[in-house]
Amino acid sequence: VMAVAASDSSTFRRLHELEATKTLLELLRKHSDPYLSEGAAVPPDTLEILRQSARLVSGTLASAPDVLLDCMHRYQNSIVLQRLAVRAARDRQHLQLQLRVNHATNGSLQFFMQALLQLLPQQESSQVSNGERVFALLDDPALPSDSWPYVLDTLQFFQQVLVHFRAVSCVASPDDRATPEEELVALGLVDSLVELLQRAETKEAPPPPEVTKAAKDTLGSLFQRNGHICLFTMEHYYDLELVVSQGCECIMDDPLRAYPDLQRQAVTLLATSYHRAVTGGKRALQSLVLQCLGVLFDASLELCGFFLGAEDQSPFAGAAENQEQQFVLCAQACSSIAHLTHIPSSQATTARNAMKILTQLAVKAQVAAASRNGDPPRSRKEEDFVVSVLAAMVELCRNDNFAEPYLVPEVREALAQAPEADGDPTSALFRLMECYRHADRVAQKCDPLLSLLLE
């Protein structure tokens, strides 16, 4: 049969029509079962039967996309066929291309997802599976006995589908059908990827480094294609550092400028992630989350105002143990405001709201400091926060280039209403300088703000 197939490419399709795959799989099972025990010697004739049967099945699977998918569906419980199918798709570029391009109509994502679930080694079992034993008998470098190479092939197929769809969507409007990332999420790919990353993080039956990288890359492709998937996964698997870090990297690549609601959801979620990272002592994750928040805040002045004005994010509300962490997070938002170089006229109202919130924070900081009766701040983070608030106020005032400047008057009015200010806007700033007399940086930031108020 192999000799005929070498000269006539239609032979393999004819074999499929005759349902020869079922017979070949039975041959593989029948001739391998007696030798599955460890150390059993396989007679040369039996070994040749096994190898020839595997080659015929591989050739049949590679003959056409519909043949491969039909066999994956018919023999979905055969680990041997699933391995051969995944490897056939990897080795034949034309086959993989057709599977990838026509995924919406041929159902390839569903069949490859089923294969992935079959191929994943059981975490709780240290025993060698029968599938691994059969392929160990074949002793073929192109068909390794370990399960992980086939898992890697499957993940790479998913990545290629996502990359292809991203390229197509850049030049053509997608139709009403579900996108590949939506279909893959519905099929449970995220759960499988998270399981792989969890194994890698906990070191319990961990996958090889290349499989871990492929899992991260595939998850990243899903996140880049859909912000909802990214945020949902980060929220659902908040305790898995690899998931949170992958989500942060994707958000930094695309800070969701076109989706203000998702931005708000993201900063709230990242603030929670930061608290958990601090509690868990994960310094690298703390830094990454802060960097991600900085990218989001830099993308939207309105987002900075939203975060600073949220009562649950205020450093002057909530549990005392979270106060220092909130100082850091709010200082990050203020820093983004301070680095603004231009505020378009369309954001005049947004700038006014941000200035109102900043002024309120400055007043709250003064009241909180006054309650300590002259004692210095409990931490450097509080001082950093106050300095960043004042810097943001100064820069907003300096960027007040609208037709009718009103940011400075807004500050005057708000500060004049501060406790014990008696209508004098400068009084609150002088009292703030007095409360933070141990910190020269506070006075340095108050000076330009006083100059603006007295002009």
C-alpha cells in the first residue's frame, strides 16, 4: 500500500473512504498491547507492523483537511490518532494553512481543542500512559513518546490561527460569526492554558520551558485580541502571577484607549493586584503592576480623575494597613497628570474635575497631617504622595491655556473653603507647609502654586 501511495496521491483518500484507519488503529493496538509492560522486547516483525501502520495512518490524515478532521472526530478517544493528527498538521504546511484559514467553517478549533485535552499529561498521575508506551515502541524521532511535543504543536496551531485572524481583520471587517478568540474561550482554552501556567509556577508536574512559553504567548494573543478576556482572566485567576503579569504586558502594549469603561475596570483590578502582590512579597509583580497603571494613567486624564476621586481608592479612607499602598497608587496617577504637556480644549471639563479632586486631596492631606500635632509623616510614601499631588496641581495650572482660564480660580475657590482657611486660599497651603515642615520637597512644590494663586 505504501508503494502504491508513493506513486498515486489519491491512495490515502481511498483508504479513508474504505475506513482503513479503523483497521490500522486496531493493528496498532493489537500488536502493541503484549509489549506495553516496561522492558518487554518487541520482535522485529511486530515492530515493522507498528511502524508501517503508523505511517499509513499519518499519510491518510495528511491527505486532506476534511480527512484529518473527520478522523479526529471519529476517533476522538484514541490518543494514538490524536497524536498522529496533530503531528501531521504540523509537518504539512499546506494542510495547516487550509485548517487555519477555514477554521470558521471546518471546525478545526473544536477538534484541536479536544485533542489538547486528550494530550495534556495528567497532573496527579506519575504513571506512563499507554499512548506514551506505544510511541516508545515505535522509537521514531518524528513521533516522540512524550506528550509535551504534541501539546506544543496544538498551542502553536492556536497561535497561528489568532495571528492569521488579526492580520485579516486589519484589512477587512469581520463578519457576524464568533471570532476565533471567542470560540477558543468558549471551548475552554483559557482554563487549559492557566493549568499549564499553574503547573509551571507551582513546579508540580511542570511542562518544559518551551511549552510554558507557548502557553504564555497563546494567552497573550487572546488578551491582545479582546480586552474583556484579558480582564476577566486576570480577575478570575488573580492568585496566579504568570497570568497577572501576562495581562499587564498586554495592557501596556494596548492601554484600551478606545474603551474607557474597560480602562476603569482595569485600574480597579490592577489596584487590587498591587495590594495582593505587596501582601505576598512579590516585588517584581508590584513593579510590573505599577508600570502598567502608569501606562493606563498616561493614556487618559479622565481615568486619573476617576481613580483619584474613587472613595475606595482614597488613602484617607479604608483600612490603615492599606494606606501606604494607596499612597503609592494615587501618587502614580498624580505623576501622570504632572507629566501632561498639553490639554486639548475638548478636555477642559475633565481638567477642571481633575483639579477639583487634586485640591480635595491636598486639603485632606493637610487635615490628616495636622492631626499628628507636628509629628513627621509615618512613611516616605505619604510625603511622595503629597509632593505628587502638588506637582500635578502646578502642571495643570500651567497648562491652563483655554480661551477662558479657570483652573487657577478653581483652586482659589476650593482652598478658600478648606477647614480654618477663613476664605484665604493661601492659608491652606501655608498650613500644609507647616505640617510637612520636615519635608523640603513639599515647600518646593507649594512655592510655585502660591505664586500662581497670588498673580
